[in-house]
Amino acid sequence: MREEVVRECERFRKDMIDVACKLIELKAISPDYGGDGELDKAEYVEKLLKGFEVERFDAKDDRAKGGVRPNIVAKVCDGERMLWIVSHLDVVPEGDLSLWETPPFKAVVRDGKIYGRGAEDNNQAIVSSLFAGKIVKNLIEKGFEPKIGFGLVFVSDEETGSEYGIKYLLKRDVFDKNDLVVVPDAGNERGDEIEIAEKSILWLKFRVHGIQSHASLPKLNANRRAMEFLLELDKALHDKFNAKNELFNPPYSTFEPTKRDKNVDNVNTIPGLDVSYMDCRVLPEYDLNDVLRVVEEVKSKFVERDRKPIEVEVLQANSSPPTPENSEVVLKLKRAIKLMRGIDARAVGIGGNTCASFFRQFGIHTAVWATFVGNAHKPNEFCLIDNIVEDTKVFAVMPFI
């Protein structure tokens, strides 16, 4: 079996490179980030799924091209239970173009790497799962018997909340609670980390009010007030939620002030409003409601002191239970990695948020794994061609072991 999978993968190597390059050039950015959505990319992927049982689930979104956010479900072989490989179609914007050495949406192949926005996040997974499906189909035609059904899922909207993507599919009863899921959306260079748990995510927006005035006659500076508030909140959160969990890297909860909206246009005006944001990644042993209670306590102190409001908006809040380390999907994935790569994989947790979180909320055991360089969202993003091929081998053998 191992030798057959290796031969099939190497036979498809050039095709994998060609598809990975084409995917980069099909710009698939969410309307939330000013893009047209994923339709063009989804239609291209659909064309590559000939011979599979394919169904498309379009979530309505008038902001996107075609008015939809497409999601594709393709069964390679059916079974009483299914093993699904789930990747996402959307990518993040390119960011500062001056930091790119090559055009972000023009694929460049050089030194065993493919450069371009989305090369690693998540086009590598699209390609490796797609060709794993083709190999599984070929192996079945040669007489090999899978032990579980095998399917591929390609979703929209992963980068901006998944409302039009995996959340939409879960509402459509596409998956069964006895299914197994692998999400190739996190990993390390060695390929020996299987993510079984994710920190809870909490995104907060703060509107801190002051009194707009001339800088020479200061009243209540919203800018200073916001900085004081954020620093005190930062300390309060770190003091309260200070547990360590060595499954994660870093092994503690993080509370990071991030984005800040533009306020006044000129230097000599004190702003009357400051709009700031915080990204919280909280260990799963804590309840996000407890985090919000601390936010409310600090906010109330500043409101009482200054007699001016602070408005707190929750932009995103998501928590999920971990996948048991001895679950079938983790053990099957470990066996496949050992068989095809000779690597003993270990379970880890991450601070990021993937589609796995929503499957886990739904009660489906899910593992996150890929072999990643780790340059997602960065300028000059690239993936290693060898990583595409090696991940394909692991996914292709999983239904048979």
C-alpha cells in the first residue's frame, strides 16, 4: 500500500504544482476585506473534481460575485462513516505591496517553493486533499478496499468568521457526528504536531469617549483615556487569567491590544473619541463570560471616574472543547504519518482558530494537521512543493488503515 501511494503521488507532482499556481492567481478575498469572494476559485476547483460525487452549497451574500459564497462537498467513496479533509478557499489580502518581492497574485516557482498569497494558507491543503482524493479513487479501482468513506470539503469565509462557510454547512446536515475530520490549516515544518485543541477567541472593540478640544486647552483626551483604560485592562486580564497549559504555545492566555481606528486629522486637536480593539486568545479552561466580567469591571471604574461612556462590542467569541488525544481520528492520523513519513507525531494546542473549532462544537472529533513553513498572512508567502506531496501521501493512505 505504501509503495502504491508513493508512486501515485510522484506521478501527480507536476499536476500538483500547476494547480497550486493556478489557485494563487484566482484571487479569493472576502467582501469583508474588500474582495469579490470565492466564486471563481470554487468553479475552478469544481472542474477538478470530475469522477467524484460533488454537491455545492452556496450561502447567499449579495456583496460577493454571483451573490454567493460557495462551499463544495465531494465524496470520493461512500461509507457508513466518512473521513473528511476540510480546506478553505478564501485568502487574506496582500497587505503592504512594497514588502513583496514578487506579485502576490502571480504564482512564482523557485527553489522548490511556490510564492504567492494563499500559497500555504490554504492552497497547499486544497491541492494535497484534492490529489489525495484522486489517488484514493485510483487505488480503489486497483482493488484496494477503504475502511471508511472518504470526502473532500472546500469552504468559503474561513478568514472572516466562517458564517458563510463551515457554519453554514453544519446547519445543512452535511456531516454526521460519527464522522472523522482532518483540517489541514495548522502545523509545523517537521509535520510532527497534531492540533487537538484551540484557545477560545474573543475579539473586542472599545469606543472610548472624551471631549474634543484645542490641544492647548485640554479637557478630557479620549486618546489618553483609551490608553489608560487598555493598559489597566491588560494588567487585570493577565493577573486574573494566569494559568498555564503546556499543551499550547505559548502556554498561557494572551490579551493583545491591536488595531486602532483613525481619530482626528490634525495634530493640534484633542480627539473626543478613540476606537481601539483587543484580540484575546484564552485557554479553554476559562469561560469567556468571566473574561467579559473583568472587562465590565474595569470599564465601570473608568466610567465612574470620568463620567464619560466607554462602549464595549464583542466582534467575535468562540470556544470549543478539545478533541481527545486517543480519539480515532488522532490515532488514524498518527498511524498514517508514521507509515508514510516515519514520524512520531504528538498532540498540541494552538492559539489560532480554524474550522476545527466549529466541528468540535458540533460534537465531531477533529484533528488539525499539515506540514507548514509557517508564513501565512506574511509578505512573500510561499509553500514548499515537497510539503504538498508529502501531505498528499498521508491523506491518501488514511482511508485504508
